[in-house]
Amino acid sequence: MKTIKKSPVFLCVHAALIAGSLGTSAIASAEEAQDMKLEVIEVTARKRVENVQEVPVSVSAMQGEMLDVYSSAGMDIRFMSAKIPSLSIESSFGRTFPRFYVRGLGNTDFDLNGSQPVSLVVDEVVQENPILKGFPVFDVERVEVLRGPQGTLFGRNTPAGLVKFDSKKPTQDFDGFMSYSYGTHNTQDFKGAVGFGLTDKLSTRVSVLKQKRDDYIDNEAPGYEDNNVLGGYDETAGRVQFLWEDGDFTALLNYHFRDLEAKPIVFNANLIEAGTNNIRKGFDDETVYQDAARFATQDVETNGGSLKLEYTSDEYVYTSITGYESAEIFSRADVDGGNPDGPGFIPFSAESADAIPDHKQITQEFRVTSLYDGPMNFQAGFFYYMEDLTIESLSYNTADNSAINGYAVQDQETRAWALFGSMDYQVSDDLKITTGLRYSADDKEFVAERFTNPTPWNGSPDYMKGEANPDDSHVSWDISANYKVSDDVNWFGRIANSFRAPSIQGRILFGDEVTVADSETITSFETGLKTDVMDGRGRINGSVFYYSMDDQQLTAVGGDANFNRLVNAEETTGYGFELDAEFVVTENLLVTGNISYNNTEINDNDLSIAVCAQCTVTDPINSDGRAVIDGNSLPHAPEWIANFTARYARELGDGEIFIYTDWSYRSEVDFFLYKSVEFEGKSLLEGGLRTGYAWSGADNDYEVALFARNITDEQVAIGGVDFNNNTGIVNEGRFVGAEFKVNFF
């Protein structure tokens, strides 16, 4: 009997890892039946390792081969959008500033101090500044998406949910991998890692990433012609970890960095035809008509580290996590996306830059977790957060691109702390109740100064100064229950309350006001079933939810100027459902699917905002010429998100040949708080295909594959700029490539 080493099948909670080949007919029937079952998926959604089917939280995970598939083609973190129920991601910066939306809740703010209601936590350290959230994904053990308020255990701005990354950790065993892919636009993507024991107590793991793409977009604006001027990037990132294990004590040191030299996202003037949401006729995504394309740049540097200390006694686990992060960025772009001659009518040129010359973040968490044998266990802890941030905004004279005609600076200091605790109580063999409580306090000090006014026609002086010092505190709570209906069916229910601390927006280079949004609070209700079916060969999980948010922080982006204003909506409500499933159909075929529905509505009769310069607004307009947005859905909040994957594999020689495909869909979205014909993004369906051969040698596993992303080459507008013309952003077109990977151990 011959047994081969099999490659892992990609997975998430809705696409679980199958340990072993789906196409090996030469193994014993008992082993084959076991291989046909879906593996138990463990997550750390509640800061301890648990079976995902028994966690009373709507959580999805992504790991293994699935991460490799979705992140191929040199993709940044936005590859996760629409791959997980109720999750979408977009950006007007490109690779550096992702904005996350969960169950319709997110923030369209493009300024560099914008806060989001979806938190990102990497290796147990919160990444608060939006530039930190763009760190590339490589050598990651698991990604978890927690839907609904997470304010008890992850209290830093999590009223919508949490995205959580866990890097692969060092072990005493020698293992690693290298992968290299090449594709469209001379895109090159190298990832590698190696881990091993240095002594019998100390181990290390080194992980690296190098991604590069040539500029491939030509500028054909009369008088500004330039070939291959936009679209490229050159990114290097790395992570070094050391793990000390000595009996009941462990210490994990993590250092990571990122260095990106790239071009910003491409803005296309009058991309959208007036009176429709169609892309203009003759549009070519490899051609722009900008008067400032050659000056576009985006440089990012981030550095960070963390130290996790953990001691386990007979009854308690004591944990300390200290984190430090810093970021620098300079991003300059032709925001109007055109030139004085077009395309279309462009009232004025707009070329601006934003920079973070100075930033640092320090976090500290202490917690204790009980290990009692009885029915009750708890977690309790303390959390501290500190951030100092300086932002510069610049405007350029497009008649003389070396001349700065506008300059402003923002300084923001944030201090926050919290006490938190949760308790589990096993009421019976089948019923467990969990309660949580967190007290959070947040304080900000903000000063903005404008030294040169780029728009003196508005009557404002060159110099002005604005200040704000909001602070608030809040008690977040949750209560949940998990009931084991049978060996294969678990019911859960959860009620949770959380908040987002006050936010400040003071991008006064193009305006005269510093706006402050008060704290938003949310109460969420959800219930669902998590089921194993077909004797462990399938899973079907589903949940329904409803939430009500008071004083939601909304960002009025653009409208009549190139800046943001913060407002509070009296109430926002949302409801919907999430359903995901996975099946081992045969020993050769795995299929997965998920679908989610999110209905959101703003309820505020008195809330109105400034509207676009040239688009067709469909909301009521009040006497001040502003759109009344009562009853609107939230921006970038698709009602429907769906994803389908299928993988087929068969044994061939000493390995397996495989083919799989994935398809993701999101329905229409509004780009702004108001509704307009032009700035309603069409639905988007993107498909991927990958085929290859995987085999095993004496000490290594190998894989060669051909792949394609967006195989139908569907392109729609996915974002817009409204204060000047109907400027738009499109999704990336078809990408094809090839990859070679080796795992060594």
C-alpha cells in the first residue's frame, strides 16, 4: 500500500481545512472515512483557544491554502473583501489605508486620524491608525473576523466587529516555505519563512515578503504625456520572532517592519457618465489624462514590536502584552484625476498630499485567566493605550508643480485605559452562560493650524487655528449563551453593548472648522445555529441579528470641498442574516459557500449634508441646498455579499493534480451618505481560478500552479471623489500568473 504526502485544502470557518488529500484511493477505508471529515477549527475569538462550533459569537476564520489563493497576484489586505460574510473592504489610498465594514458599519473618512468601528488586531496588538491597518499579509496562521460588538475583551473601538491576525509562531521543529509568483504587469511576489530551535528553550521564526509591480499606466494629457507613470509598487516587509519556553513560563518577542514605495490609487476624472452610473465610453484602465501624474508618489514606513509574557500556575494564566508601533507616510496624488482640457468638465485642478512625519503608539495589557476544574471560570485585565500623531496636509499649484500653495498641520494625542472581565458558567452539561463587563475611558487633545490657504477665494485668512479636547467613558457589556442541542447542533444567543470614543476631524487646509463627533453606542442582538452534518463531512452555520446604534459617527466626505466633516446620526438600525456552509462532496471534491444580507438605515429627520458638484442627487434637498439623508442606507454597505469555492483534486504519480475556483459577489453600494445616480457603485462579481500539481519529495513538499484573478475582467467604479467632477476609482482588471512553492521541514 502506497501513501503520499498530501497538500492541505484551503479553508475558513465556511471552508475548513481537510488534513490530507481528497484524492487518495490507496489508503485504508477507515483512514479514508476519517480524511473525509472536516477538521475541528480552533479560534481565539475570546482570547483563549476554543472550537469555533462552540463559541457564542459570529466568527469566521481564514487560513492555510485559502490565504495563499486569495492573496496571490501581489494583493494587499483588500483581498479579503466579500470573501467572508458581511465583510467588505475599500480604500481611496490604495495599498496603505484599508477601510473595513462589518454588517454595514464602517467609516469613509480618508484623513490620517480617521477612526473606524471595525478594529484590527495583529498578534494581540491593536492597530489603531489607518496606515497600520495596511500591513501586508504573509506567513499568517489564521485570520479571524468577529462580527458584532466586541467591546468587552477587545474594547478599543469595536462596535461593528474585529479583524484579527495571528502570525505563525516559532517552534522547536525546523520548518519553512518559499513561494514566488510572476504575473501581469511584471508583478513579482516572493514570500518566505523559516523557523527552528536555537536551544532547547529558545526558538525563532523569520518571515519576509517582497512584492513588486512595474508602472504600467500611461498619461496622455496634452502637454503632460508620460509612459508607464502610474500603477506600480515596490514593497518589502519582514517579521522576526523569538520564543522562550521554560516550563510554565513563555516569552514571545516580535519585531516587524514595512517599507513601501508606490504610486497612489488612480483617480479618473469624469469616469462616470452624467445621469448614469456607467463607466464612460472609451475608458481604458491603462491610460489617464492627468496634469500631475508624474509627481504622484506614496511612501510608507512602519516599524513595530511586541513582547508577550505568560506564566501558567495550577489555577491561573498570567499574561502581559506590551506593544509599540510607529508609522510614516507621504502620499501625493492628482485628486481631480484630469487636466484643464478634461476629460469632461473640470472646474479646477486639485493636487494634494497628506503625510505623517511623526507617529507612535504604545499599548499595554495585563490579564489573568482562571483554570478552575469547576463550572465557573473567568478572565480579568487592564488595558492602556497611548498614541501621538502629527499630520501634514499640502496643496500644490498645478501650473507649477514644485510650488506649494497650501499647508496645514494637525497634532493629536490620545490616551485611553480600561478595566475588563468576563465569566463563563457551565449551568449544565449542555448549557454555558458567558457575561462580560468593561469600563473604558478615552481622552484626546487636538490642535490644527493652517499656515497657507490654497483657496483664498472663500474669504478665509491664510492662518487659522482650531482645537478640540473631547473625552468620554463608557461601560460595555455582553451576555451570551451556548446550548448543545445534540452532538452535532449548537445554538447560541448573544446581546452586546459597546461604543466608539469621540472622533475629531480637522483637515482645515480646505475648510475652516474642526468637527467633533460624540461617542457612538450600539446594542446588538443575535442568535444562530452551528451544525455538523453528513457524519462530519459538512457544516452549516447560520445567524440572524439586529442592532441599534445611537449617535453613530458619520463622515460627510467631500461635497463642496476636499475635506471631511464629522456628524452624529440620531439613530442607525441594521438587521440581517449570515449563512455559511462547507461540504466534502466526494473524496475528490470540496465545495463551500456563504451568503449574508445586511439592511442598514439612518434615522434622523434633521440630518443633512453637502452634495456633489456635478452628480444627480436623488435625496430631498433642503432650503440650504443640502441633502436630507434620513432613511438612507450607510455608505459602502452592500446588502448582499456571497462567496462560492470549489476544489477538485486527483492522485497523479507521486502527488496530486488540482483545480479550484472561487467567486465573490457584492451588491450595489452608495459611495457617500447621500444618494445619487452617478455615485451608486454597481454590483461586482469577481472570479478566480487556480490549477496545478503538488507533490512530495524526501524532505519537502512542492507545488506549481497557474492562476487568474478577476477572470471575467469585470470592472466597475468602486469609489468616487465628488467635490470637483465625477471622479472615480475602478477595481483591478484581469490578472494572470504562475507560482512555485516549496515547503520544507
